[in-house]
Amino acid sequence: VINGANIDVSGRYNFSNRTGDLTILLAPLGVVQFAPYYRDVFPGKLGAAQLSLNLKVAIQPDLVSSKGKITFADVDLVLDMFPDTGLKKASLGIDYALNYNVEKQLLAVSTLLFNFNGINLGAEGEVDLSTPDPYLVSRLFLKKLDLREVMQNLPVELSRNYQKYSFAGMVDGRVDFSGELSRGIDLLKSAQLSLTDVRANSEHLRAGISGDITYADKVLQLENLLLQYGDQQAQLQAKVERAPDNIFHGEFDLSADTLD
């Protein structure tokens, strides 16, 4: 028992062939009580959080694999980079499956599912840790992201300024990253988004957009994008490319039967 929270650890290890397994179960544990251990490195102020674990670990001579779920509940948090926006009673769940090749120093994540206040995101990828600057290859998934549900589930502090737009519609897609972690935004290599009846209030009219957006090799393309504003609509196709001199060049084709 740790600070009133039960922790159950069970497993076995075979010394002859260096294999084993481990299971860790942790009932909700108050994290703030351990602030002295993380306060100096944590980028913000954590007022409250309850941590639960359900983890399984398998050990082989050159491979360590693990899967499970990590849950943070009743999170009160203010990040240093967003001092005016705090989280109250938020929840975060992480489901994962990964393995680490000890000899190659390669971390492979086959499943990484985030659930933040009911908003779901998925990811997968690999990180090569054998060099001083780790190399990442990963993909982020957006699967049928309902914008109305996103706005309803975001903390009020984050959504308050955007409620007036009444966002709605579905977003599907993926975003691919690769390169050394130190490259920052240049890790973005390609993206593909599909917008289905994405809508928002604009002044006294309802505006909408549907279609496909792709990005690859520093080229952004809009495919058969349908724009709607009130009872008017137009179709947009575009290709925008960033030249070596960082000047953007674009070609746009806008068509409509009638346009006021």
C-alpha cells in the first residue's frame, strides 16, 4: 500500500534462459504527494491527479515488450506555456503496446491510443535510440473525429472562446513524421485529411467545407474542396508549394454556378 493506494506486483523470471514476465496493478494514487520528485522538471503546476496502472511486461534476452493502460483522472493542471488556461477535473487514458530491442536500441510502438476527456487519437511508430540524436518514424491517426463532440469534451477554459462558432462535422486522416527529434516542425513529412461537412457559424450565416487536404514533399493540395456559405457554394482546387527561397507559390481554381 502506497499512501492508501493498493499496488499489486506479480511475475516470474527464469535465470537459465533469461526470460520472464511481470504484471503491475495500481489503484488510483494521488500524484501530487510526490511533487518533490518531479517539481523541478515538470513544465507547469499540477494541483491534482489520480494515477492508475494496468501493465504487463515480458522479458527476453534482447527484447523487452509491454502493453497496458495508464490512466490519469481528476487532473487539475496549468502549463507554463499556457498560464491563462488550466485543466479542471480532466481525464487522460493511454493504451499502448511496445517493444524495445536492447541490442539495436530500437523502440517500436505498435499501439498508442490517447483518450483525453473522450477525445480519441491514435499513433504508431519507431524511435532509434542508438545515436545521440534519436531518429523518429511515426504516424498519427485521426479516426472519425467529431468536432462537435471535441468541443463538448474540451475543458471550458480551452473551448470558451470558440463556442460561438458551433463547430460540427467529421475529420479523418493521418499525419506522418520522420527524422531526428531535434528537427522540430521539420519532422512533418506528409499529411492527409478528409473533411466531411465541417461547419461553423460566421457572422449570421453558417459556413461549411468538405473535401480532401493533402501535404507531401512541401506541397499542399486541396482536392475537390466544397465551400459553402449560407445558400451559396463553390468548389476549390489548389496546389501550394514552398520554394527553396521560402516563397510560397500557388495555383488556385475556384468554380461556382453562381456566386454573390
